[in-house]
Amino acid sequence: MNKQDVSKYNLKQLFEMLDDDDWSKRLRAVSNLKYFDDPKVTNALIGKLDDDNESVWLSAANALKNKKDDRIVDLLIKSLQRDSDEIRRHSVYILGEIGNNKSVEPIIDTFNDKSEDVRINVAIALGKIGDKKAVDALTFALEDKNPIVRKEAITALNLINPTKPVNALVNSLKDSDKKVRSLAAILLGKTKAKEAYYGLIESLDDKDYIVRVSAVYALDKIGGDKVVKPLIKALNDPHWEVRSDAANALGKIGNNDAINPLMDALNDENDFVRRSAIKALEKFNIFKK
């Protein structure tokens, strides 16, 4: 359907088609009406958010997603109880885009949905809305059986930037999914949670280098003399990016115990690591004549 097709119908015809028993005619009417910027049209389309046909509902919802009207939010919240997985998934998505805080608790309740795709959208929507009331639910979602739900829950927590779910995030450092482990380490670094120290130390031995890079980032953010020894150990990591980031972190911390290991890193096979070691050592003023 395109704008040229709209000329085939007038509003009266389209309004009549909206109530037709044939769902395909209702769908055609919605597809045409979305091109009209008229309050009567908006009211008519809002009425289709109660339509029993999935295709008609989806078309109406897409047509209304950028409209500012509390009735749309209310009907989308109501649609979270529909039998159609696609309608529930799409309802959560649009509510997240709208960002109305009145939808936070109904969206949280949808974390129990049987559909993994719906639960994924729940985590994404809560992150977009950014209401701290969602922190507990997102923390609980770190135990979801689906790794994408867990990953999106951590991403959402990162957007909300809470300091509360430290223990749950530490547990996520041992998640079966590497993306979850990596994101958990990053968020723990952003919260500068010293309670995460030992969990992050273990993550320096993770089988995936991205997780190890994230653990170095987190230890860098936490800072202090306590993280120096594990970061020195990371200078011998098999992956150059871990070694390079560890050198940079040691330079920021400025503990003299790092000088000799950083001097050794000047002989690293990787140019980026050698540059990072030089940059770090410059902060100790050892190159002054």
C-alpha cells in the first residue's frame, strides 16, 4: 500500500471498511488511513487496537506508535494480555519507544511471559524507559534461561546505571554465555563495586579474551593498589588487547610495583602493547634525562 492508493478511497469508505467482517478489508482501511493526519482518523485507528485480527492490530499499532495519546498507552498495556505472542512482543516494543512511566509496572509483570522474544523486548523496553523501579526485575532476569534475555537485562541495567545488583552481576561473571559475562564485567566496572574484586580476578582467566578485556576494564575502573598484582599478571595474557589494556591501566594507577613488568612489556611482540607500556612508563617519569 502506498500514498497513491489512498486516492481510491474517501474517509467515509475507509471508516466503513474498518468495521467490515473481512479482516483483509479492515487491514486495507488501516493501511490507507495511516496517511491521514486527522483527529478522527487517530480515534478510528486507536479503536483498532482492540481488533481480534493480529495483522490488523499490528498495522494499527505501527500507524499509532509516534502519536502522543494516553489512550494508546492504555490499550497497549491491555494488549500485553493478548494471546498472540507477536502482539505482546510488539506492544512491549512500542511502549518502550513511547517511554511513558505508567507502563513500567505492567511491562515488568510481562517478564513472566512464556515467549522468549517478549521477555527480550521487556528488558530492552525497561532499559529505554530508564525507571529505577525496574532494577529488581532486571536483576531477577539475569537468571532467565535465555542468554539473550540475560544479555539485554545487563544492557538495560547499564543504561539505568544502578549500583544495587552487585552480587547478581558477580554471579553473571560465570554465565555460560560470553556476552553476558563480558557485559557483567563492564557494568561492575562502571559501578566501581569493590565487592566484585575477586570475581573479576577469576574473569582474567576466562577462556574468551573479550571477557578478559572487560575484566581489565573493570579492574581499571575500580582502581587502587589491590588491583595492581592481577593487572601485572594480565601483561602476560595470550591476547595482545588484554596485555595492552593492562599496561594502560597500570599507568593510570601509578603503583611503582608495575615499573619492572612494564619495562619487560617494552619487548612485547605486539606494537600496541609496546606503545601502551611506553605511555604507562612515561607517567612514572623514568624516561627523563
